[in-house]
Amino acid sequence: MNISHIFRRAVVAAAVTLVIPVAMAQSGNIAERFGKAVNAHVDRNYAEVEALYKDLHAHPELAFEEINTSKRLAKALRDLGFEVTEGLGKTGVVGLLRNGSGLTIMVRTELDALPMEEKTGLPYASKVKTGYLGKETFVAHSCGHDIHMASWVGAARTLVAMKSQWKGTLMFVAQPAEEVLGGAKAMLDDGLFKRFGKPDFAFALHTWPMAYGEIGFNVGPVTSNSDSFEAVFHGRGAHGSAPDKSIDPILIASRFVVDVQGVISREKDPFQFGVFSIGAIQGGTSGNIIPDNVALRGTIRSYDQGVRSKLHEGIQRTAKGAAVAAGAPEPEVKIIAGGNAVVNNAALVERTEATLISALGVNVKRMPPITPSEDFSEYAGAGVQVMFFLVGVYDPKDVVASRLPGAKPLPGNHSPFFAPVPEPTIKTSIKAMSLAVLTALGN
């Protein structure tokens, strides 16, 4: 390293040190300048936004089948003056609103629901059924994407109503198939950034079983890497009364399920997050027949890429070792890459955090990363600086009560009983997203 390079790095470091307080001050000014107006527009539009939410909740659609859902959101943007393109990545929607020269800010929502039955008992609960994997199934918005969509429309309405006070371009993206971690990639592969331009910053929010009014986020990883595991253990079938004539793949698979947890507890740094869970074991047809094969499926979660690689290697090694110990053929093991961890940009978080604290107070806080996965990470992987944040959905009194000893925990995302309280959840989401965008626009 030469002296001039060292000097340049010192100058850059000094500049960063000077810029951060200025950015914080500007963020505070954003809240002071726009906070009251944002609140007023949110209150004014809320009745229509809630009606949209309840309709979306009652009429969910599965991944890549969100035809009516995407039409609803496309119309909402067109009515606000956005240039709208439908059908990107099969069912995705892109809306652009150009308002003079300036930065381009992307706001993403998800369109899809889950193949599960809703059991909330709400008057607007989903009763939708559809075909899924060859059989009829219920469909429900049990992850909060309906809250996200309504808040997305609410933020668009708020920002359009205030367009005389900012300059730049809004890119509102309604993405299909987040639940199967395929929608973001589908939209990017279909030319999202090539056709519409790469945004300077991108935001997304997600419901979480916290108190309504609360907003949580992190610098760095916010969600986990997600990989799928599939394996087939081979053996030799025999009568259950003569196990000596067999090579029992059920025993081999069972040994693997137990032994592989040693990779987590003994090979991984205990201060680094890593989870490997088996969710399905399939083998055999009768209690008195030892089968030839057993199939396993599971999920692998991590935050750090080094931990991710260590888990992959340890899982494969342990699977092969279990077969060798039994004198069985080598198993077929597949680890299929899923979503990468969403990693929040530190500078974007710091600026946005200052605005949100100034506007919403102590309910805005940093929190540890969560263990589910999210394909919002695809946009960061394409070179966009992103911020992903969480919004609470439950009455604060119920949250406190759920933390008492022996209390039943509140239903989380993907529970059939997941039931956000609409008004405070949606209003907080719209306010937070609108102020985040205004801060990123910076004018």
C-alpha cells in the first residue's frame, strides 16, 4: 500500500465522520417537515385502505397465481397516476411515478398467500380453496402480505398527495411468489432493473408478532439464508421379523437425524446462528416390512456465509458416514440453495432510523435478526442498497401478557390463528414507509 492510497483513505474516513451527523440532522428535519402531513393523509385515506386490506385478506391467491390480486394493485397505482406495467415475472406489477430529477426509490410488497386453512374466526377470514400439488387446499394470508399490500397502496397515496414537496422517482413493485422464494428472481430475470432502471434505494416491511406501533430493524443481516435439504438413504428390504437379512434404511436415516445435530452443537461457532431441521421422513408401507429406501426433507438456516458452508459440508459428510457405518450404498444428498439473508445497508438504516425515531419515538428500535428467510435479498444481490424493517401487529397489553410465565405465546406468522389488529398496524406501516421514502429522496 502506497502513501497516497493511505492519505486518500484517511480523507474518505474523515469525510464520513463529518457526513453522518449532517445526515442525522437532515433526517430529523424530514420528520419535522413532513410528519404532520403524513399523519393527516394516512388518517384521510385509512377507510379505503382498510377496505382494500379486508378484501385482499378474504380473497388470497397462491404464488404465481396472484392474477386478481395484481390487477387490484395495478389499478390502485394507475388511479394515482403511476405508469404501470403488469405481468413482469408472470404476475408482478411495476409502477413508476416520475416527479422531476432526483433519486429513484423502490418500495416492494408481496402478492402471494399460503396453502393453509385460516382459523382466526374473523368476519373477513378467507374461505378460499384451490388446487395445490394435486389436491384441494385452503388458502390464507397468514403471513401478513395483505397488510403489506394495503400499506404499500397507502404509502403510494400519501406520497402522491405530497408530490409538490419532493423530487425524484417512485418505483412501486408488487412481487409474486415470496413464500416460495422465487418471485424476486423471476422479476429480475424478466428485466425489472434493465427495463425500468435500477433504483438507488429499496425498502420493504414485514409484519411480526410484536406490539402494534413498534418498528424493528437491524444493521447487517435481518433475515436468514435458507437452503433446502433432500436425501434418500438406500438399504436392502426384508421381512420385519428378519432384520439381519436387511440393511435397514430407517435405522440409517434415524441415526443421521440424531448425529447431524453434532454439526450444529460441536462444529459451528456457538455464537453464530445455524439451524438444521428435518421436516419430513418418508419410507416403508407396512409395519412388518423393512423398506429399501427412506427419503428425508429439511431446511437449513444461517446468517453468515461461512457458517452456511460449514453446515452444508457437515450435513453431507454425516449422511455419507451414517451409510458407511451400516454398510449401505452411498445416499443421494441434495442441498438446494434458497434465499440469501437480507442485509440492511448501514448508512441507509442510520438515516431512516433518525427520521423514524423523531416521528414515532421509543417504539422504533434495533433488534436481532429473525430466523425466517425473504427473497427481498435478491434486490440487494443485484446491487441495490436496501432496508427491510418489521412492524408489530398485536395489542401491547396482549404482548405483555404473552410473556408472563406459563402464558400461551401469541400466534406468529404462518399460524392459522395469525390475526393482526388492522388499524394501528396499517397506519404505523404507512407512516413508517412514507417517511422512509421521503428521507431517502432527501429533498
